[in-house]
Amino acid sequence: MDKQLDLLQGTLDMLILKAVSLGPLHGYGILLRIQQISKDRLEIQQGSLYPALYRLEHQGWITSEWGESENKRKAKYYRLTAAGKRRLLAEADKWNRMTNVIAGILGTKPEEV
Amino acid sequence: MTVCSRFRSWLQATLQRSRMESEMDTELRFHMEAYAEDLVRSGMPRQEAARRARIEFGGIEQTKEECRDMRKVNWIDDVGQDVQYAARMLTKSPGFTVVAMLTLALGIGANTALFSVVNAVLLKPLPFRNPGKVVALWETETAPGSFPLTGEDYLDWRAQNSTFEDMSLYSWQNSYNVSGKDGAEGASVVRTQANFFSLLGVQAQIGRTFATGEDQNGGSHVAVLSDGFWKKHFGAQQEILGKPLELNGESYSVIGVMPAWYRVPGQADIWVPLDMSKDKLGKRGSHNWKAVGRVKDEVAISKALADLRTIAERLEKQFPDNNRNVDAIVTPMREDLVGDLSSQLWVMFGAVGLVLLIACANVANLLLARATSRRQEMAVRGALGAGRGRLARQLLTESVVLSLVSGGFGVVIAYGGVAALKASLPPSMPQPNPVEVGLAPLTFALVTCLAVGILFGLAPALQSSGVDAGETLKSKGSPGGSTTKRGHWLRNTLVAGEIALSLALLIGAGLLLRTFAHLRATEIGVQPANVLTAEVKLPESKYKTFDQRREFVDELLQKLRVSPGVNAAAITTKLPLLGGSNGYIHIPGQDTGSMSGPLVESTSIRGDYFGALRIPLLAGREFEKDDYELTAKFMREVIPAKTDEETKAVVKKYTLRAVINQTMAQTFWPKQNAVGKIFEHFVRLEVVGVVGDVKQGRVRSKAMPEAYYPLEWDLDMPSLSIVVKGDGAAGALAGTVRSAVRSQDANLALMHVRPMAQIITESMTDTTYETVLLGGMAVLALILAAVGIYGVMSYVVGQRTNEIGIRMALGAERGQIVGMVLRQGAAIIGIGIFAGLAGATVGAKLMEGLLVGVKSIDPATYAGVAGMLAAVALLACYLPVRRAMRVDPMIALRYE
């Protein structure tokens, strides 16, 4: 697939949680990681990342601390909290069930009805 | 955990806002720099990389705002910001602010003041223990209306009921002589059963109220004082208990002082125990006493009434002569105290509410006009990322700030208003609770402010939130190019609404004014000029016998007659307009039954009563010396009579004389000469004369049939009134009358000294009060409406200055232009007046009870008031046009 996909409504939160579950990251790092694991197939509006981060932190799914970046600069690192871990599992589970159902519907052949 | 962390994040955010801001800044900058570095690494020139990074990131400020939103700190922040901004906007346009605030402060102040009265009189629970269970007790009679209780009925009710916790009997307010340092003074005394205060559940502020048994064996000579009397007579001295007090020549000792707020019943100064001995309370058939009852907690008031009615029915069977048609009436205490004043108060409160609505419409219009000139500002804010809701909220904050600050001034006005209202409240206005700007009125003011702020802020907020940013910015917000249809529509509706409301108010005031004029012109039946009245009370202890009292009256009349400046003098048991006593009569040949005969007002007089008050003699003659002597002779014989038989024997021998009024003559002897006719009232009476009608009760009610008897008939009345007519001003006679009474008995106080004219004025105070209050509000409404329409027309004309300039430059006549603008105004005014007339017909129905001599739908009043309002409104339209036409067309053309 060449064209980049727009992010589905409400999935950004889940992606961020997944990204930080693999290890603490700063905001730019999260963006890079999502692009990397999606093999550049997803487009994320850079500015929209931060309100999502602030929301997740406010809800207690992730927490942040200041640290030093790879090139020795001050950066804010986010990591998953215990509550965030549970949240990610629940969201992923819900997502999988949903895609199964939808895939099932879309894969229906005329003779199966 | 999450709640906790949320709170922590909110708290941190709030407390360390500046730290958060700088952190957010660092974080976002880091992001862009890191991205730019990556771009440089991939071969992009550094400058281009930085630019790309910024573009791809998107709106930085918008992102920041969204981040702040996520932390939920914005709410408080926004309100703070909005309030600050609102304050800045308001101080920037002081003219607008002062006008708006003055309008609102007056509206809120007047409403709060009147609400204080409504609250104290109609809403706040009466200051008794469990006030919902306290009721007033009355009886019915054959004649319509409610009657006071008879002593014997009361005792039976109290003994036989099963639904009342207790009942208590008390007397009307009577004037007593109180001996003081500088001679005697008058005080209003109520005699009560000993359980009166404990039944109500009120305590004395100093000392105690009556104890059980103090109403037995003639009644203990103890007295409870009102706070007012304690301050006036005893200078509020603390060592008051046990102090002696001489009432009508008998010594009482003070046992307590009631709190200042306690005012039941009425304006009593002193309470003393009522002698509850059965023989002192009077017989069945003589309705003398007032009573209160406390219904048992678990019993409904309707049940209590049913209980008393069963007892009354039993008594009716037991005493068919005296208790025919005597039934029980149970009235909740508040209704009994407030009576028909509640409708008056609600009308006034409704009216003042309308004034506030008009004020709101005015301020809403001012805000609308301003909102239009602020469209540019709003459009810029919208373009910078402010949501519609956010903009509407800012405008609402502005209007609420405006209304709250105005409300602050309004409360100050309310304090002044309540003081003024209290000073001028009609004496008939019961105040079971003190009228004050307390917690409830202040809460009312606050809620009103918020409601009002939202109400008048809503229109501009709605209008502005629908702004199309692009269009507005393109039109550069020029005043001529940016008005919308919706804006016009809103403004016109508001002005039409204002006109409708003020028309309704003006019509209400007009109807009351006509009522007032009608009452002023009403024939009371007396000529009050140069007539002074006063009251004396002859204490029983000193004036025991009939002849002692008669001698006093004879001598006093003689002294008054020869006093310098006195033309005519009389003594009476009853003055015009002040009510009094009545009794059943029987006319031989017109069979009407014993106690159920026609009811006739009775007044006993001595001296030149008809002459002093110029009551015309229509037929026959006035009383002569012989008539008084005959009655005296009869009384001397009938008073010592012990048994009913002895009394009847005396009664049979006599035919006394009476003078009757015109209504009585026409009622009982229509188309006949009443002189010489006989009627029975305890004794046979012969009509010797017929005089003109005099209003006995309120000015607004009709004259009743009335009979005048020689004073000897009623010499044992507790108080007698003096009537003197002089050459000059009535007030000048006060000294003469006072010294005549003093010279005869220094211990007698002269009470209620006032000119007859004052009695007439006082009897109309409620109407006067209503008229002044409603008239004031109507004038205020008229001014507000005129200002409103002037404001809108100035604005409209201002918008059309350019057009007017072009038209004038092209040779349009002045008249044509004036006509063009006035037509626009007239349409709005016409709709407003039409709606107002419709509203007034409904509103006037509600105040029908206050009107006399004028119908609630009175075409003359309606047309007159509507015409006046239309004229004022058209004038308000014309002024801006005239100003616009004075403008040089060249300037007008450049006005865009």
C-alpha cells in the first residue's frame, strides 16, 4: 500500500499507549516509533500528538519525567503506568474483536446469507 | 488512583501554571528541533528544515490551547480571563456602563426591596412554633361575614373539641390611659387568656409571659410590654421587671418585655391577662372576642373545622334563640393577618418584575448594538481558533459581571427602598415578620442578578456566535455593511416588548389613579373642614356609675362649647369611617324573627354632632334635651334590674327616640315618611328625624342603614370620641380640647387627636399607597421604554446616515425623510402597543379587587395611556432623525 492512511478516530490513544509500552519515549520519539512500526503507512498530524499525550497523562494511563535525549538535550519522557497497561490490554482486546466482526461481515459471500 | 492523580495533575497545573507553560514550551520546541535535525540529516538546508518542521507541526498556539484544555485548567483560567476582560471592556466604555448599571441597579434594587416585603408578609413562616397549625377562629351569623366569638360559645368549643391542642381567647385592641411623668398618655392594650403566648410558642426577651392561672379570679394585675412601648415609656431600662404601671387607674406590675419582632396582634403596646370568669365574658349572641387555636400536629385543619362545626350545630339546637345560624370558621393564621392585602402585594411585585424585564430589554439592546460594533473583534477571535461556545461564554461572562456589579448597587438601593417602604407602609399592613433585607432577599437579589445577566446576555451571545468570520473580516466590520437581518429582528422585538410591558404597567397605574380620583370625589357624607376629633377613655374604677359618667360628659361638653374658637361640639361613640358596632332591629309588622332581623349600624351621640360634621337633616328634627332625659331616665331604671322579667317590665313602659339615616329610611319604609315610625332594638324606638348617609366603614364600601341614639344609651362604652368644629384650622383646636379634658380629670389621656380630614386621608392610605407605588413604577417603565426606543432609533438612523445624505443630496424633502424613518419606528411601536393592550386586559383582571368606580377594561384609560405612550415613543424616534438631517450631506456621504 503506497498511500498513507488517515488515523481512525480514537485510535491515536491506543497507538500511543502501545508505543510507550515498549519503553519510555519522548513525544517526537513516539511519533517516530509509530511511523516505524506502521512502516510509514499511517499519517499522524504532529501537533495532534501532544493534546493526546496530555489527556492520557491527565487520565493516569501514562506518566512523564524529564530526561536527556540521545543528543544530550532536555526532553520529556513518557512511560506506561500500571493502569495504562491494563487499559492497553483492554483496548487491544476490544479492537481485535471489533476487527474480527467487521472482517467477518465484509467477507460474507452471497451464498452464506 | 485515577481520581487522585487527576486531582494532582489539576492541582499541579493550577498551582504551577507558569512552570507548566514553560515545560510545554520546551517540550514542543524540542519536538520541532528534533524533527528539523532529522530533516537536516536527510540533506535539507537548515533554514528550510526549520520551516518545514514548523509547518508540519501545525498551529503551535492551538496545540498549546488544546493541551491546556486536556488538563482541565482552562475553565478557571477562562473565567478569570473573561472577568478581567469584561472589566476592561466595561471601563473602556463608561457611558454605556453607567447607563446599563443604573438601569439594572434600579430594577434589581426595586425588586429586592419589594421582595423583602413579600417575603416578610407572605412567604416567611410566621414566627411561631409550628406556624402551619395556628389558626384564627371566627363565627358566622345570620348576616353575612365573619363575626368574633361569643364567650360562652368559645368555652364550649374549647371544652368539647378533640382536634385542637389548645385555644386562646383575646380582646380587640383598646386604648387605655397610662399614667406617666407628664400626665396620662394613651396605649393600645390587648387582654389575652394566660395561655396566649405559650400557644403561639413565643417567649419574652426579658422576664416572662403569663403563667397558668393568671387569667383566673378577676385576672392578675401583671403586664407584658411590647419592645416599642418599653423603649418609649421606660427608656429601655433593664431593671424593668416588677415596675409598676398604672392602666386606667389600676396598678399593674411589669413581668416581661416581648422581642422587637413580635407584632401579633397588630400594634399592641401592652398585653394584660383577660379575666376568664364566665360571667365576665358575656352571653351567647354578643360577639366580642377574637381567638386563636393550635390544631393538633397530626390533625388536618379541615378536620379541625369539621369538629368545630359539629359542636356549633349541637349548640344551635341547644340554644335556638341565640345561636341560630352560628357556625364555625377556621382560617389559617397568615390569611387572617394578611387578608386581602396579599393580592395588592402580588400586583405590586408583578409590576416591579415587569420594570426589571423592561430594564433587561434595554440593556440587552445596548449590548446588541455594541455586539454589532464588536463583530470584527469576534471574527478575529474566531479566526484565531476560539470556538463559538467559547465566544458566547465570554459575552455571557461580560453581561453577568455587569449584572452582578449592578446588583451590588441594587442591594444598596434596596436597603434605602426598604427603609422608605417601612416608613410609608400603611398602618393596616400587618407585619408578622419584620420587613428587612435579610438572607432570603439577598439570595433573591443574587439569583435575580444571575438570571438577568444570562437573560440579557443571551441575545448578543447568540447573535455573535453565528458570525461568519470570513464575511465579517472582508466587510471590515464597517458599521453600515455588517448588520444582519437577525440583529434587526432581535432589536425590534426587544423594543416592541418593552413598549408592550410599559403600556401594561401604565394602564395598571392609570386604573388605580382613576380609582383614587373616584374615592377622593366620593361623598363621605360629612364636611371635614375645621373639624378636630379626639378620644378619651373613662376608666371604670373612677367612673363607676351611670350618673358619674353622664356628669363627666355634660361638663366636658359645656366646657368645650364655651371654649374660644369652638363653634360646635359633640361627643359620640363612633366616628365616620372608623367602623363600630351594629345590632339587629325588629320592625313591628315586618316579621323578620328575633336574632335574624336586619342589621343596623348604631351610633350614640350627644351635642351638636350633625352640626359639627354638617350632616344634613332631611326630615323631622334632631335630638332635643327631652330625648336625652328620657333615655337617661330609662337607663337609670333598667340598669338596676336584676332578672329578665324586671328588665322586660321596664322596657315595656318606654318608647325612646332615634334619628336614622337615609338608607335606613329607604330600606325599611320605602316611599314613606319614616318620621314617626317605630322600630325595636332592645326597646321600642320612635324615628324623630332622618339625616344624610355617612360612610361607616371604608370609603369604597356603601353606606349601611344606621340609627343614631342619645349618648345616654351607650355611656358604658369603653371610649368616647370628641368632635369639635372651629373657625380656623382643625389642628389649632387640639390645645383647647386638651386643656378642657385636663381641667376635668388630669389622669385622662387624650388619644388619637386628629382632624376629621386626616381620618378620611388615612382611610384611603392603601389606595394612595398602591397608586403612588404603581404610578412610580409606571413612570420608571415609561422612561426606560423611551430610552430604549431612542437608543434603537439612534442606532438605526446612525446606520442610515449615509443613505440619508445621499437622499438629501439628490433633493429629498426633509418631510419625506422624517416620514421614512418614523414609519419604521411606528411599525415597532404599533406592534408593541397592540401586544401591550392585549396584555393589559389580562393583567387588569388580576387587579380587579383593587379597583373601585372603574372597570378593569376601561376604554378611556386604555386609549389615553396608549396615546401618551405612542407620542413619547414617536418623539424618541424623531430626535435622532432630526440630528441626522442636520449633518452636512458631504460628511454623511463619507460616513461609510
